Amino acid sequence: MHLGALFIASHVLTSGSVRETARRFQLSPSTVSTAIHNLETELAMKLTERASGELATLIASGRVLEGLEPIMAAIGELGQWAGHDGAGAEIDEAWTSRIPVKIVTMERFLEVADQGSINRAARRLRLGQPQLSLQLANLEKFLRHRLFERQAQGSVLTEEGRRAYQIFMAISQAWNDLKSSADERYRRTARSLRIGSIIPTGSESWVARCLGSLVSEWNARRNNNAISLVSMTADDLREALKNGRIDVAILDSVFGLESFRHRELLQTDMVVIAPPDSTETSVADLVAGHAICMPSPRTGLGHAAMAFSYERAPNRRRRGQDITAADSLPVIVDLVANHGYVSFLGRVSAMPIADKVRIVDLDEHLPMSYHVAFNHRKAAADACTVIIEAAARITSESVVRTIRPADAGARETAA
């Protein structure tokens, strides 16, 4: 990582804008984007994301900015020492953003200074002596200061070299502090098994209870892989599995799973959930008399419910603006239970909340299935087995008439 790239990335995290940073430092936007990407790679953490075409900084960027503060101060001191502080702040920033000195080069300089010999430092660093000498010469040329006096017994720091040593040591220590945190995060991530699931309807839902059983059984076995959990929509789960951000996904749709190893978790059918005090007996009457809130089309359930609504009621107001789509199932349940809305759920998800809502059958059977998809890790396959067993156990008692657990006939598809 270059010092110039660190300076650029720090400004992006402060300003929240790639284009503003590019204009200010007279750089191309691609150069600025590369700098922030390289910092994210070095620290093994996401600092920014694109939202509606705009750059948004994440919470973690605040901690990184704090860690970069001593580095930015040292870089400023380096600019003053190298004679780039007298022509105005704009020119100084432009020069600073182009500092080509790599952190690894600074650390090699520090090693030579500590060893008092280029030869000894080269042996410790497992580098060729000519290569190390050339790097030091290039560093002196860029800084426009002689850093070492070459003597018979070795290399001794000049007065300018001692100044450079203090600056580079401050940068190296601050960078290593940042990196050590990133390395520990990476080790924890590498050890952990990351489970993603569709959003549960609540703590009593079969999804939440399956995940609770998984964590409890997994930890009871004293497994080396700690479990971390996250809930997303089906679209986000597929993308996270594809990008390696999760190892296992519980989804309410088989769509897009062709490239993953996956097993059918359970089967159910779609039902309508209505306010507990409603009296309508048909789906048509329910949707005519109540506002509608559906799961988002980004979920498998929402996609199926929307398709059902459009196909069977092409002239209904359900195709209009009074349908609310939500990615949060707990919010949907609250709207139905307490605010007079109707919605669609899989029966397996509706049964645990039967005391809060009315469950109304559709005029025709509309089957649904839930699946677990996983990557190549053995721990991921083991977790899938636990999840399937838990789902069969949890759902068999309450919805045995409408659920066919897929544990016995699970299919596994190799990517």
C-alpha cells in the first residue's frame, strides 16, 4: 500500500465522495476508487458501498479513520520535511496524494537502520543486497535527503535519516495496529460458519427455532467453527452465497440455486393471513375489504404471492398503489394482527402465529418449498444436516397434515 493511496482513501472516508476527492487531488475517479478498494482489501473489511449510484460510508469506516489519524499526521510531517508545504494547501495535497513510497519500503528502511547494515538487513528480510540498496537509493531520491552514511562497519543514519526514522516508525506502528485488528477479524471470520436465512416472522417461527437449535447443538458439540447468523431476503442470500459472505443459506425459493449445492428443507402451501376479528370467508372478500401488505418480491414468498395476485385478479386494485411491500415479516404480522391488513405466508410460517391472525386457505392449493444451500466447506454440509433435522422435528408436531418434511427424500445437487 502506498502512502499516497492511504491519504486518498482517508479523504474519501472523510468526504464520502470519490468524485470530490478526484477533483480536489486532480486524479481520475478510477485511481481514487482503486485506493479505497486497496485499503478495504488490506484491512479485510468493507468500508463503503454503493447506494443508488452514490457512495455510502459504513460504520466501520469511523474506526478506520481514527486509526489513520496518526498516519495522516506523519504524512503531513513528511511533506513539510520534504519541502512541499510552502506552495499552498492544494499543491501540498496533490503531492501528498501521489507519494509512491510503499509501507513495505519504509519497513525495510527501518530494518536497515535497526541492523546498522544493509547486508544484515537483507539477510533478515531474505532479499538480495542490490535490491535493497536500490530501494533505499530511490527513497533518498524521492525525499531529496541523504538518509545513510555508508561506512566500513555498516550504514549509519544521518540527521535527516533520524528524522525519517521517527516519521516512518510512527506510520509503521499505526499501520500495524490497524492491520492487527484486521488480521484478528480475518481469523475469526475464517473460523466462523456464517449462516444466512430468510427473515423469520418472529421468535416463535420455525426459522428462528431451527437456528436456535442449530446454535445450541453446534456449541454443545464444542465445534471448532463458531456460528454467526444474519437474516436477508432471498435475493440477498443468493448473492451473499455467491460472493462467499455466507456459507449456508435458508431460502424460500429454489430459484437461482442451480449453481449451489442444495437440499430441499420442507414443503408447505401458501395461505392468507387475515385480522383475527375479520369475518370474510373467501380470499376475494378479504382483499376487497382490507389493505394488503405483501412480502417484497425480492423474497421467494413475495414473488410467488405477487404472481398469484396478478394472475387471478387482473382487474383488482391489488395491481394498484395500495399494496405495501415489505422485507420485514414481523412488520407484516403486526400490520395484519393489529392494523387490519391481509397478507400471504407459507402455512409453515403462519401456524406458529395462529393465535395472532386468522389463517384462510386459498381457493386452490399453491405449493411452496424451502431449501438450504451451502458451499464446499464440510462444516456447512454438517450444519445443513442439523438444520434439516431441526426443521423436521419442529414442524412435524404442529403442521403434520400440511407439511411433508424433506429429510428422507432430500436431494443434493453438486455445483
